[in-house]
Amino acid sequence: MVLALGDADAHVPPLLEADVKPATAAVGRLLVARGKDGLTDPECRSQLHMTSLAQRVHELRQAGWRIESILEQTGDGTRFARYYYHSAPDVARAFRPLTGVQEGLPL
């Protein structure tokens, strides 16, 4: 899934698509694009037509993303979380050095 989010795509780590599910990657791109405005579940539903924002945020956190969640409350007492992107994992650390010897390769 590819979203046209303009310049925000430049800040998304290149390994995002390989690290997480396509829906989770779409939420990651939207979080980056929203910046200081953050992202709520209703906003995610209206822009990406998907539910389970909390699950997608959990998957991004499992992949090493730093995402802050702030609980907010409406005038009628409804509580909800707003998520803010802080940073993604260091791409250089995603490449692990190979160890060991593979048999049968000429040296």
C-alpha cells in the first residue's frame, strides 16, 4: 500500500515496508505526516479507512518506533488516545553483521 503524503515520506525509514504489515506501514507514514498534530482513531478511520489504530501503534513500537500516546477527553467525558511520532529505529542498526561460515563457498 502506498500513500501519497508528500515530503513526509522522506522521513520514514526505508526498511519500514519490510519490517511491518502494509496497514501498519500506512499508519506509520500517516503518523509522520501528521507531525505535531498527532493521530487519533477517528482520524485514522477517516483518512485510511482502517480501525485498530492502537494495534498498529503497538506493532510500530515492537519494530522500534518511539510513539507517545496522550489520553485526552472530550467535553462529554469520552476519553481517547492521541499518538505522536517521535523517532523510528536507526536503519544502520537494522543490518546485523553475518557470523559463522557457510560451507562450500570458495574463499
